[in-house]
Amino acid sequence: MDEVDPVDAAGMAAASAAADLARVQAKVAAARAVLAQLLQEVVRAEGRLDDDRAAELLAANEQLVLSALHDQTMAAQATQVLARVAHAAERDALTRLPNRVLLIDRFARALAAARRSGGRVALLFLDLDNFKQVNDTLGHAVGDGVLKDVAHRLVTAVREADTVSRHGGDEFLVLLTDVTQPDDAARIADKLLRALADSRAASGAVHPLQASIGISVYPDDGDDIDLLIHRADLAMYRAKREGGGGWAFHHNAAPPG
């Protein structure tokens, strides 16, 4: 039996959760409409019947209303659960950063906007240079703390409109939207490297980290998501071969002045 790609599985889970969420929300709206109609009918019936029949009808309708309220409460709870499931399907379990599923969705939207406006989008492929040493000497628990701290530092170093995603292991992707010129991406790469210089693990011990960053730019390096990720990956390896702790463009753009 063929194995299911985790990315595909996460995407299918997110799509299924979103569909279930839409169905439950529709049921909640329908239940509210029925409840409002029942209350109106009770008021009209009370005005037409004698006291005994009105009391009997009111009691019956009260039971019906209570049942409707129970169903509505259950539906609201299901909606909350499904919303959490849909959110979790788009997040990395350790760092809570967007995973590949959510990154690809935002990447596609950013490229569509750039095509319409004639703008640029940059992708930074970041790989920690000495993370294996942290895991080997201090253990995976400390390593997980470092990765969480790295995630936080990367997020705080970019704009709210940009996306930091965990690509896997100690690799991260940073999507920069509305890039005016390639040099803007280089300046952000320098900012990220500085942010990582004093990364701190959950234990409180300081573990200096450095990273290698590869940069690809739309439309200079291609107009396909997978191609731009691949070319940023290649540029990252070139930065690593040059000693690490720096960045490189796929198209060998000159560094900012």
C-alpha cells in the first residue's frame, strides 16, 4: 500500500475540516431560524386559545425550544472543535508556525497579487548551520526549545504581512510580499541572521546559532512556487559552501550598498 505524503494528508485534512465547518455553520444558522419561528408561533397561539389549552401548548413548545437550544449548543461546540482542527492542520506541531500547506496558499496569493501589480515576491530558504551540535551535545529537548526560540525570532524580524514557515527539521522558509527590489530581501536576510546570533533555548542557556540563507525572487528566478523554493534551496547550499552565516541569491545579485 502506498504511503500518503504528510503534506498531502495535511492538505486533505484541512480541506475536509473546512467543509465540515461550513456544513455545521449552516446547521447552526438553520437552528436559529427555526427557534425564532417557534417563539413567534407560541406567542400567536397564546392569543388564540383558552388558558388551559394555551398552557398545554406552551409546555409542549417549551420542551421543543429546549431541544432546539441543546442542538444549537452542540452545533456551536462542534463548530469550535472543527475550527481548531482546521487551524491545527495548517500549523507546525512544534513551533506553531504555518506549515507547508498554509505557506503554499499564501505564496500563491502573493504571486497572483504580484502578477497583477507587476511587483516582486522574495522567498528566503534558511537552514541552521550548527543545529546538529546543539542536539548532539544538549539533547533533543533543548533542541526543540532552540527551534521554538528561532521561530519566535524570525517572526519578530519580519513584517506582519510576511510569512515564516517551518519547512522541516531546522529549515525555515520566509515569504516576503511586496518586495520593491531584490536588495530588500538581502537586508531582511541580514536582519534574520542578527536575530539568530544570540538564540536562547527554553532552558535559559545561550546557544549562539548561525544560519545560511538562500534567496529567490519572483519574477527574476521564475514564476512557479516549487521552482522558486528549489532555487532558494540551491542558493542556500551555495551560502553554506561559502562558510555559512551568510546569504546568497539564486541569480547572484550584487549585495546591497
